[in-house]
Amino acid sequence: MDPLILAVPIFLLFMAGEAVVLARRGDRSYRLNDFASAISCALLDQLGILTLGALYLALYAFLQQRYGVLPLSSSSPLAWIACVVAHDVAYYAYHRASHRVNVLWAAHVVHHQSEEYNFTVSFRQGAVATLVTYVFYTPLALAGFPVRMFLVVHGAYQVYQFFVHTRLVPRLGPLELVFATPSHHRVHHGKDLGFLDKNYGGFSILLDRALGTFAEETHEPSYGVPSGIRSWSPFWANVNPFSVLLSRSLAAPSFASAIAVWFAPPEHTFEWETRPRETSGYDATAPVELAGYLIVQLVLASLVTMGLAWIRVPTWIERGCVVFVWAALASVMSFFDKKRSALTVERVRLVLGFVGFAVAAFTWKNGVAAALTLTCAASFAMLHGSLPPEKDRT
């Protein structure tokens, strides 16, 4: 299980506090559509971790026990310090590569798509990017760091990363010389010309200072990516960057050029293509009368996802829950994107969910399936109770 799940209640409290402080300042950067998109990206990422995270940890443990170079012990303070440093180096390598190679950037760009900068951005993770990080963390296993040590350090690293995604924390004086602070990370998320591809460090900023990738925060950055994004869907956020690369690759005049598209830096332009025009400012919103319903569905999807990490259920029910969450994310976010088919899709989702979980509850006499059956029925009633009269719908 991703350690980040354990810290979610604390994160939500800090998000609420940040939103209140910003609102009192007249700052409306906490938008429901942007928040919902970040949460849905996090849930999609967590489903991938639930599926593949355990496999990676098993592989990590095998490599460490079979091929680990050093006999490192979790009882050694020096080993813990070395693990923190090694993790920081591995993260810097991953992060820098993800900004300099198109195919890796396509996986990582999800994290940069929001044009706001607050705690919710830390939830906006690319599902494919998580798999990429596994490759960069594998050398820690080969070095000999035990899997338990890696898990603790990695979990602490993720918690720290949450707290650098805020505009409320000013520059921190001498700490700026050593640590990756909110100020440094604001620069990293800026799309201003002088801020692009800077401040990769996750915990320490020393490698950035040493390797020429450091930039001071001289002004409030403009956030997001130059190419923008035109949907709140987590599926679109993850798939579209790869589809763009594929279309460019298919248009290439030669096989070598087609391959080069995937490994060139993001800013590179080939002779047969033009740079994508800027499409920032996307702000489609869901119908006001359905806002409460949609929030409830995201909460339910979150609870099901976290429940899968804690509760053992029959395989078919587990797979049904995963499909149920996927469908919820697709359906709920289509309301935010103002898709005409959103209401029909949501009705179909709830009906199929009700039938599927009812069959599972009857077949396996499973309480989780029974609870989800009732959830689908209650959601269907709530959905239609939230809709305006037929004559008032647009």
C-alpha cells in the first residue's frame, strides 16, 4: 500500500485550512473542477499502485537479498542517512530525465497540468509516472538498502513533497540553501521561460545548485504547461500526452525521425511539425445543482480505493471495485467537462454497478458487495433528487 494513503486525512485538513486562508485573502484558486481533477488523478494512480506496487516491492526485496552489494542494516543510523541521500539522488535523476525526454515527460506532465498551485497539486500524479519511478529506485535495492528502509524513506519523502505545493509559505532564509522549499518548487512548476526545467530536487536542493539546474524565485510564476489541457478527465490527462507523441511520430518522414520524437526533449520541434499553440485557461464547470452529488461520488470512489488496500475480498469483487472506481472517475469528470452524455453514462454506471454487486453479494455472501449494492441504489436516488425538473434542464 502506498504510505501516502495513511496521511490522506492530514492532507485534507491542510487543504481545507489553505482554502480558508486563501478565500479570506480574496484568492479563489481553490476551484472545485481543478480539485476534483487532482483527486481523480490520485485515485487512478493509487489503483495502479494497488495492482503493481506489491509486485515491485517483491522484486525490490528479491534484488536486495540476492544482489545487494552492501550489508546495510535498518538498525544503523548511518544506513538511514545514506538511504535518504540515495533516494534523493534517485529522485533527482528521475525528475530531471522526466523533463528532458519526451516519453518520460508524457508520463510526468500530468503533475504539471494544473494552472493553480496549492496542496491539491501534490495529489495530481501520473499513473504511468509511478511505474517510471520504480526503474530509478531499483539501484537502491542493488546497493543493499532493505525494503523496509526504502518504504519508510519513500513514504516520508512523499509526505514532504505534499507540503512544498503551496503559495502560503514564503522564502525560508538559510534553509533555502539546502532544502527543496515551497519557494524552490513554485519555480519548478512555473512555465515562465526562466523557470522551465529548474529545481528538480525533492528533499534537498544541493544537486540543483551543483549541476546548474537551480533558479531563484524572483516573481510569482505562471503555473501549468505551455500546451495547456482541455479536459478534467484523469484518463485524458494520462493518455493525451502519449497520443500527441504518437501522432507526431506517425507523421515523421522516416523511421529514425519517428523514434527520435519519443526521446527528444519536450521543447524540440521537428521540421515537419509546428509547436502546439497555447490553450491555457480551461475552466469548464459541472452543473451547480449536481456539485454535492459529484463530491459524494468522489468521496465514495476514494473510500473504495482505500478500502481495497485494507480489506481482503474475493478476486472478482476486487476487480469489480476497480472497474467501479474507473467508471466513477470517467462519469463524474464528464459532468465537469460538460459532456452531453454524462447523465446517461452515470445512470448506466449505477444500474450496472447495482446489478453486478447484487449478484456478487448473493453469490459470495460478501458484506462489501452488499454495501456497494446499497450505495449504487442510494446514489441513483440522490442523482435524480439533485436534478432540476425536466423542463428546466438545458
